Amino acid sequence: MRISRSTTPQTAARRIPTAMPRRARRSLVVAFALAIAASVTACGVGSSAHGQLAQDKQTLASCDASAPPAADIQIDGSGSSASQTITEERMAAVEEIVRTTAICAGRLRVLVFSSSSAAATTLFDEPLVLHGATDNARLKRVSPLVEGVMTQIRASYEPAVSNLPGGGSDITGQYRLAREWAEQVGDHRLHLYLLTDGFETVGGLNLYKKALTKQETSELASRLVVPRLTGASVTVAGLGRVAGSPPPSKVAEGLVTFYDALCQKSGAAMCLSVTDYAAAGR
């Protein structure tokens, strides 16, 4: 918000009649300064809120009303990516996914997993409903809804991770869980988000040992049993992001190629495998 020269506290002070008592003059100056500060703050908040509303309207315009999203966020809780920085990156991505799912009147599931599809704990599994007679009325309720959902997820996350069994990370096994859940929720389009470093350690894969070539990843994916996820979108984010020293870039590139091949084998309509967690929330 722009404040003209004639409305600054200093100018206002100079315009106060000299006959006014000093205490009164001081009170008026302070009150005027506080009023301007409040006005500036209100302008900033209003501008931010307006920008968010505009973004939410764009999201709403892109929603598929015939097939609302079933957002299945599966977070790898194994020790290789156990760091506060990675957790916060994941939570930021989760929050953006929650917002999009809510705007599009979808359903959300969030879980953490480790060594098998059975070693998983659900943090949230509910439809996201925005009440209101108009689009604007519903969109105004997005932020409070997202805040409530994220509070629940954050509160449950650390206890759930600490109670997961060890023994490695079964990432490919989560595709079956996603398929089963999508069948349960009915007329929705599955959006699977796997937030993981990508280092599968069960079934003899050992993807962390060396950088895989494109041919090797293709052959490896072809040997795995992957459920059909026809029409779904699959995002695998955070590949190569580990607690401690990062793997060589070639290793991360091999992970991207492998999970792309695995997704394509599932028959998903959209496949995205990336090293950046932020990409998951876009």
C-alpha cells in the first residue's frame, strides 16, 4: 500500500497546532502512527489473501468434476530419510496436495510405511468437504480446512514413524495399497504421491548399491509385479534425498529412470519421478 507524503506521522506532527498541550500532541501523533501501521498491515494481508484466492480459483477451474481426486500420499518412514529438513519438505508438499484436493472436492489419505505394505500407519483418510452456497464462499473455507488437516497429520506423523518396524523400505509394495484404496473410494481418479528417497531395500533390489543404466532399470521394472493403475497419476518425489551425505547424481538419475519405468508398467496416465519434494505439491 502506498502512503502519500502528506499522511506520514512526521507530517501529521508538524500540522498539530502549537497551542495544543504537549501530552495531547504526543497522544495524537502516536495514535496517528498506529493507525497508519494498521492500515499498511491490512493492505498487506488483503493483498496476500487476494493472491491466494486467485490461485485457488485457478485450481478450481482445473478440477475434473466428473472424477474428483483421490489423493493417496504415502510417506517413506524408513531411517535413510529421517531428518527434520526432509520432514519439513515433505510436509510442505503434503500441504499443497491437501489444498488442491480440498478445492476439487476430493478424498485424501495420508500414511507412512517402512518394510512392507503391511508395515503402514494411516494418519488421515477422509473426504475433504467445503461447505458454502457459492464458489467464493467455499474457497474462503479452504485455508481453515487445510490448517486443521495439517495439524492432525503433523501431530500423528512422528509417533507413527517411531512405531514402524525396521528392516528396510518396501516402496514398490505401496502401489498395491494404492490400487486397493482407489477401488474402495469409488468414482474418483487416483493421484498417488510417493514421498521417498527411492532406495528400495526389500526383494533383493538394493537400488542404493550402484547407478543403474536405463536398460538396467527397464529390465528390473519388467521383472516386478505392479498392479494396474489405469487412468491414475503417479508422482514419486524426493528421489536420492537422504539424511546425511547425498548419493552421486548418477545414482539419483538411475532412481528417476527406474520409477518412471515402474509407473509406465502400471499403465498410469501420468508419471512424474523427481528428486525435489516441491514438485509433488504442484
